Amino acid sequence: MHDRDRLRALLVERSLQFGDFTLASGERSSYYIDARRTTMSAEGQHCVGRIGFELIREHGLNATVVGGLTMGADPIAYAIAHASWIAGQPVDAFSVRKAGKEHGMGRLIEGTVTPGARAVIVEDVITTGESALQAIRAVEDAGGTVAGVFALVDRQSGGRARLEDAGYPVVAVFTASELLESARSRGSADAQNDAPASGTQA
């Protein structure tokens, strides 16, 4: 099975959940995508690393570093860094804290972002785009430039357009519609009446 097909299957099996969810935005949703249940699995790491590295190259983003807001971005960034090393074209990873440390060096970014670094910001699920924008601000404040945003899933809730309107191209592996359709094709009754705009991802 192709890596992308297998990754989609893992997301549907492990990460796509149905129920009554109150999300971080305060809105309600009948489905939730907990991508970490996939990206922190051994097989998910293998698939997302290979796919992410290939897509970043194919879209000409020419990153020297990849990372984003902890913790959703972390396993994806680390998987891409690992795949890049195997391919002989190393791209280092970094992690952006939600707030700077109050001890030690007081860093907001952990990892390899230095002035002049060219970064691709990683998101597990894009909803409003706010997490990506927070990471973008941190990288630019540290003297790096942002080539674009890589997302595992675009929840189709306006975040992609917001990022692109701000000048940052977005590469997404899947849309929420695609995952919901895959769940329907597998016979999930819970997926039959869901639509991508039914709620906001946390």
C-alpha cells in the first residue's frame, strides 16, 4: 500500500472520532481529529515523515528547518527530519513553546532556528490557522524566514485561506472531507451526516 493511502487509513482508524465534542474554541462538533494518535505511532511516524519530506521538496519550499507549535507539530517535524537524513538531504527540526521558559535560557523556540534559517511551519490539523501564525511570528522574531506551512489535515474551516492571504503557501496532505468520505466508504454510520464545517478543531 502506498504511504499516503496507509496514512489516510491510519488517520481514519486512529484519529477520526465521532461524538459530541466541546472544542477549545467553545464551539461544538460531532467529530474530532486527534492526529497525535497517528503521528505518535511507529507506522504513522514512518508514513508522515516520508510524505512530508517529499511534499516539501515537490513544492519547492527548500526548508532548512521544520517545526511548529508544541505539541501537535512535534512528532511530524521530527519524522520529517528523520526522513530527510535518510534521504541525504538533512532538514533539522524545532519546536515552538506556547510561552517562553521562565528559567535557563528562557527560550521560546527549542531546536535549530537561527538567523537566516528557512523554515516550513508544521501543523497537524489546520482550523483557524492561529497556531501556525503563532509559530510563524516566533520564527520571524528569531531572524528566520518562513517558506510556507505543511499540514497533515486541513479541516476546511478558514485557516488555510487566512494563512495564504497572509502570504504563506499551504501544503496539506488531506482535507477533513477526504477523511470523512473514507470513513463513509468503510461503512461508519457516524460519518454519514457529518460535514467539514460542523465544528472547529481544538
